[in-house]
Amino acid sequence: MQRLGKNIDRYAGETVDIRATLRDIEAAAQSHGWQRAIFHKTDEFEWVAYHRFPAGNNSSNRAPRIYLSSGIHGDEPAGLLAMRQLLQANRWPANAELRLCPCLNPGGFALNRRENAAGVDLNRQYRKPSSPETLAHINWLEQQPGFDLCLMLHEDWESHGFYLYEQNPDHQPSLAEPMIESVAEVCPIDSSPVIEGRPAHNGIIRPGVDPRERPLWPEAFYLITRKTRLSYTLEAPSDFPLATRVAALCTAVNTAVSLITERIR
């Protein structure tokens, strides 16, 4: 599979109708019994979190708690569409407790740009937040329990294939290799030895950075510091067909969710 060659200096691929896509997500969540909470609102958009309890046991302490987010960058449509597809397919493990934030930057999608409507990269706001969207998201996160696994769905317009970041400070059994193996069946893997300036091996980056040493925090730094001990940022390659990118993200999510659910019983 060859790159499309569309992205030069920025993302220049397919866009989404953000309002229609959010309606599709809402319809899928409602049809499958997800609970919803609005944690931020403007005249144009609602920021919605969806919650699904494990089947038949709403108070189980053994159910793995899993968090997924996407859409924090408005020029990365594959994550948003993967969330829609995952909700529509509804193939979640019955004994998992899940929380989803499908779109953290709807205003950015309306403008087809990375930043929000005010020109702020929301994925650098999580240490010293000032944007209303991030403040509201952090406030919602602080009300949630800790998570056994966090997955953040992204794209990279420069990448040669799918790759991921793993944050696993306690050295739990890694989910990275199984995700890469499964994604390789539907999407090329970026095998570059250096990705985004960081050493990589077979599409896996394990950054040794201490979040406390970084002034600007992405969502992943906040989560690994406050809410979880196992986190993956999934990066689909934006210069490949959109359907391929969506398939890559869905495959990685399904693999990770299945494995963590089998591990925690």
C-alpha cells in the first residue's frame, strides 16, 4: 500500500461533517444503552462523555475500567470515525466498564485545523489549562475513578505507517506488540528507527520522559500522572486512505480492550 502524497506541510486529506458525525455517535450510543454526560457546552457544540457499565454487574470491582478519547485535533478525522464505528459495532467485552470522550475539539473539526476555534492546541493544555474545553474535560476526569487502560486515538500526517506511544511505568505486560501485530494486517506499520524525534522499534515508541520535566502536557501526560498506569497514544498514518486509518485504530482498540479484559477478571 502506497502513501497518497496528499499531505505537504500539513494535513490535506479527507474531512468530516462534524455535526453529522456527532449525531451518528449519539444515535449509536443511545441505541446500545450508553449513559451520557455533557461536561462542556457552547452555542454550537456539546462535549459529551459516554459511560457503559459491565453487563449484569454495575458494581463489580473486578471489571476493568477503560478510557478512550479522540478528536482533540480537528485535522485528525480517523479517530472520530473510529469511535463512531466502534460504537455502531458494539462489540465491547461484556465485563468491561468503559468511558468514551469521542470528540474533544469539535470546533477544530468545523474549521479543519489542529487547534480549537481560538487557535489553541488543546493537547498541550493539560498541565496548566486555560482553555474552557480542557478545564471542563479535566474537571470531568477528576470525577472518574482510576483506569486500568487509557487509549487516545490520533493521526500523524507525516508518518510512514501506524505507530503508537506506550506509557507503562510499572512495566506491566505490554499491549503494544499485540496491537502492532494485529494492525499490520490492515495497515502498514511505520518501521522507522526514529519517529517524531524519538527512538522507535517496529512502530512502538516508549518515551523515557518524566512528565514533571515538561512544561506543556498532552492529555496522555495528565492521564499517566493522575488516572492510570497504562496508556497508549495510537497514531494512524494520515497519508493513507481514510478507511485504512479507521480500520487501524479500530483494530488496535479492539485488541487492547480484549487483552486487558482477559487480564483483569
